[in-house]
Amino acid sequence: MFWVLLLVLAWGVAGAACTRLCLAAVRAAAVDPDPDQRHDLTLYEAAFLSGGPGRVAELTLVSMARQRRLLLAHTGWATVVDPRGRDEMERSVIGAIGPEGQSRIAPVRAAAAAADAVRGIADRLVSAGLAVPDGARTTVVAGMRQVRGAALFVLGLGAVALLMPGTPDMPRGLVALWFALPLALTLSCLAIARVEVPPYARWASPAGQRLLGALARRSGGAADERTYLTSVAVLGIRAVGEPDLRAAFGHREPFPRG
């Protein structure tokens, strides 16, 4: 009957992990009961709600490159053409590139994403009830990670129970079926989270998600520069039409031999 103890442990781990994820999702959804629905999103704010600080940095780089104030080479280098930033984000990018006026894109993106200008955008959105506070966001991510770990743990316990010497009171097929129940609980919880919690929900509250949807609908029929940048803000680098510009963000240095 040792397998019964393993089964109880599997149910305990699966139930605790799924409960934690559900509670975290509920707390994240109730960020602000009275959000500012009249808030008019800027492109930087739309980028943050869609993809977080990294998306804001990518939008700034793409915007400056399309204005020919920054050269982004397909080899993964950024070169300053116009050193005068028009806003805090652009000045953060130029400062991240450094006084030599040239740097790799990856460290520039990371430094710009951690700049004070991005933190100011996040604070404004959280105050307006449109963004998920950092604590609630990390709790949801940790909850999903714990549920994935619980699924692997249950699978391991089931394998241990099946590899044990045969138990006369229970066929192995029925033992596997009992362990399949907590495994199904964790997998279904993850599947529901994938459907109900889209990637941008990591950053945007339900009110922020509605504003993002409205922004996408308003810009859907136009074909100007703002519409292009809106697509980059919402979808990321995959919305960039220029192959060389898209390759600049995907470039990786060859691994040094020896």
C-alpha cells in the first residue's frame, strides 16, 4: 500500500500548486476596481502593456531606425546618427549606446529596458489600473512555474509507484489511472491558464487588455507610420517588415572556438 502514500502526496502537491495559481490569477485580475478607461495609450505604454520593458526598448530602436536617426545593421550593431534624443526613452537608448556612438544591440536593449524612463511608464500604468503591479505579475509567473513542476513531480511519483514490486491488492493499470487524475488536474490547469491568460496579460490588467484591443481596432484600417509602430508595439519585432531590420534583432555572435 506504499503507492497510496505516493498518491496522497501527488494529490497534495498538485492541489497546492493549482490553488496557488488560481489565487494569483484572481489577485492579478483585481488589480484596480476603478481603472482609468479614458486613458489614451501612447505607443510606449502600448508596448509596455503588450511585452513589458523589453518591448518598449525594441519600439524605441525601431522608431529611431525608421527615422534614420539610428542605424541598426543586420550584423547586430547599433550606430547613432542623430545624438539628440526627442524624449526620455530615446535619450536612454543613446546613453546606453555610449559615447563612442556604436554598440551591440542586445546590451543596448537590456540597458534601455532597465532605464528610469521605462519604470516611469510602468508606474503611470499601474497607477491608472492598466498594468499589473510587479508583485502580482511575478506571483502569477511563479504559480505557473510551480504547476509545471507539480506535473513533473506527479509523473515521477507515478513512475515510482509503477516500478515498485507488484501489489496484490491493485493492478498496475489501475494504479496508473489513479496517478493520471492529479496529472490531469495540473495539465488542465496549465491549459486553462494558457487560454485565459494570454502573454500580454503578464503586464496588462484586464482594463489594459481592453484598451489594447481598442487600439488595435482603431489602427486596423490605416497604413501610416503610427500604424506601423503600433503593430511593432503590440506584436513585437515580428511585425517589422524590413528583413535587414528584423535580422538586426535576431543576430547572434558565433560561439568562439577553443
